[in-house]
Amino acid sequence: MKSNISKSIFFILILVALSGFVSSPIALLLGFIFTFIFSNPFLKETQKTIQILLKVAVVGLGFGMFIKETLETSKEGLSLTFYSIVLTVTLGIFLTKLLKLDRKLGHLITSGTSICGGSAIAAISPVIKADGKTISLALGVVFLLNSIALLIFPAIGHFFNLTQDQFGLWAAIAIHDTSSVVGAALSYGDEALRIATTVKLSRTLWIIPLSIFSMFLFKSKGQKIKIPYFIGLFILAILINSYNVLPTVITSNIVDISKRLLVVTLFLVGSTISIIDLKQTGFKPIVLALSLWIFISIFSLVYITY
């Protein structure tokens, strides 16, 4: 009986998130509160759905962008992206040794923090031959900080009077996972959303050189590198919009639906966060992740504002 009730409430909350009347942070909180009370009845399915919905939504956002502006934005964020990744990975390797943390767990947390959260962890884990438990711990820690970032970053942005451009760039660099980056930027404004999405996706491509670096670092051979192919569809959507292939009314509706799907995605992300799993993680992985996050947040904010 309780199982049927929890499933019904779960689907009702998805519809609420899809309605457009719920903000990104609220959707995330609803997911977390739901799991705290009932536990997620479709945990494995939810984790798969998050990846699919996020990619679909991001591609959909491309129908609201223009190629010239996108290239300019990517160029503006290139130097900051490079410096932040190199410094964060270097600091992560050092802190992993200092904390005497499992080397693979430390590297996955560092990878997720420096580039794009769950996507980076998923791409790097087979390269370094990480086991399931290590991957789950890394994902749990990174998703926890993602959730906090989604809730507090917009408030910090307003406190420092960041412009839409500044906040979009900061969110893309300092927040790990694409879903939380887009969620935070969505609540800040449309221009912030455009910049955050563009810079974050161009940042995602750094998974490739990081995977190659990881192969040498862990002396792995014959491992395949996962390339985020959906970025190509995102670029295609931008080109379609830039050259007016589709009527404006259609592209506008696609963007609106994509924003709603992102809110649903954040509800699903919240529903996968387990307090029990986080307790089992221990304090060292959280200390590592928190230290790297604070570093990259302050470094990128100072870089952007000064």
C-alpha cells in the first residue's frame, strides 16, 4: 500500500515540476524531501532517465541560441576553463595524497569537480578501472555539492551584483554537474542560462584530454574514451536556429519545453540523494570535494570580477 502511495506521489511531483510553476531549487528540494520520507521507488530507472532528459533538454536549449554569440562566449571562457581545470586537477592530486585517500576515489572526485560532475566521473571511471563502490561514493559526494551550489549560487551572485554574463560564466566554471549549472543559471536569467550552457558544454569536451592524462597517471592501456556526442546535436540545434530553418514559434516552444524538462531533471537528481549513502562515505572524500569546490569557486569569481 505504502509502495503504491509513494509511486503515485512520485509521478504527481514530476507533473508539478513539468508544469512550469516550480523553480529549479524547489524541484531539487522536493526530490530530496520525497526520498527522505519515502525513498525513491525507481532508483535505477531514475538514474538512467536523468542522463537522457539532461541531454535532450540541453540540445533543446540550443534552439534558443545563435552561432556567432555562442562562439564569442566559448572564446571568452576558454582561458578561465583551462586555468581552472589544470589548477583543480593539480590540487586534487596533492590533497588526495595529503588526506591519504584512496587514489582512484580521489581522482574521480577531482575529475567531477574540475570538469562536469557525473559525466566526467562516468567517463573517467572505466579509464582508471574504478569499481562500482568507488564510482557511487564519488557521485554521491559530487551530487551533494551540486545540490548545495544550485541553492546558494544565485543568492551569492545577487550579493556580489554579478551581471548575467558574469554569473553565467561563474556557474559554468564553479558548479560541477551540467544539470545544476543550468538550474542555477535558469533561476538567474535567460542571458546567464545561455552563457552557462555554452561554456559548460565547451568545458565538457575537456573530458577527452583528462581521460588521456588519466590513462598515463594510472598506467591504463586499451581503455576506450567516452566522447560526449550529444554536444554535436547541441551545435546542430544552434545552427538550425541561427539560419532560421524552423519558424520562431517552434523554436521558442522547444526552448520552453527544454527548461521544464530541466526542472524535472533536477527533481529526479534530488530524489537520488540518500543521507544513508552520504554517511557511509566518510569525511575525507567530502573534505577533498569541499576544498576543491571552494578553491574553484573563489578562483573563478576573482578571475571574472577582477
